[in-house]
Amino acid sequence: MTYRKRIVEQLLEASSEALKRAVAPYSRFKVGASLLADDGTVLTGCNIENPSLMLSICAEKVAIVKAISEGKKNIKAIMIKSSKGDYCPPCGACRQLIAEFAPEAEIYLAGKRGIKKYTIKELLPDAFKKD
Ligand code: THU
């Protein structure tokens, strides 16, 4: 198995596990995310909703803030999976987070029709950035 294939399988497994921990009683749309840091650490996130709906947090945002708060500066890959089997492309706010904190990451979307791979430049061209 190639290195990349192994990473994708590892992240798929981690995102599937994270999906089970999603708290989505309002949308009923569960999302699991995982990421790989350059030291080999895999961190996960799930969406967490709140009755005050604006407080709901996306799965990939949870994973990214966990990584940053743990000092993982170089995020190599991110995988997002939803409970419906449809692809769950990151929302606009999460794209902005990825552009800032994981600009080089390979972004994988898992769905029932397989796995799609993107870069943040494809998902958020001409991103607003500090430079
Ligand atoms: N959601 C994510 O977790 N990630 C995304 O990129 C898109 C949306 C969550 C937020 C909310 O809990 C549910 O999906 C429906 O919008």
C-alpha cells in the first residue's frame, strides 16, 4: 500500500469514528473530520450543535482548533465525512480557517461514491490572508 493510500485509510477511519460522536439533533446532519499533523498525530472533530443555533460548530473547525491549541503547526491532510453519504464540502468559514492554518493540506471529502481530493486554492481562490 502506498504512503498516501495508508494516510487516506487512516483518516477515513478516524473521521468515521468522529462522526459517531457528532451532536446534531437540530440538523440531523452529522459530520466527522480528522487531520494529520506533520509529526504523524491524527486529531479528530465532529459537529456540535446547540439550541442557540448560531453557536453550532463545524467538525473541521473542531479538529483545526484542537490541532492549533496542541501546537501542531503543519497540517498535512484533512478528511471530512458526513452521515448522509453525500460529500460535505467545508463551509465558507471553514475554508477561511483552512486557508489560514492548513494552507498546504490535502483536503479529502469522503462519500458513498468514493473520495474526492482538493486543495484550499481550489476551494477558496484568492483567499483573504495576512500577506
Ligand atoms: N457542518 C460541518 O460540520 N462542516 C461543514 O463544513 C458544513 C456543515 C455541520 C454544521 C451543522 O451542525 C450541520 O453540519 C448542518 O449545517
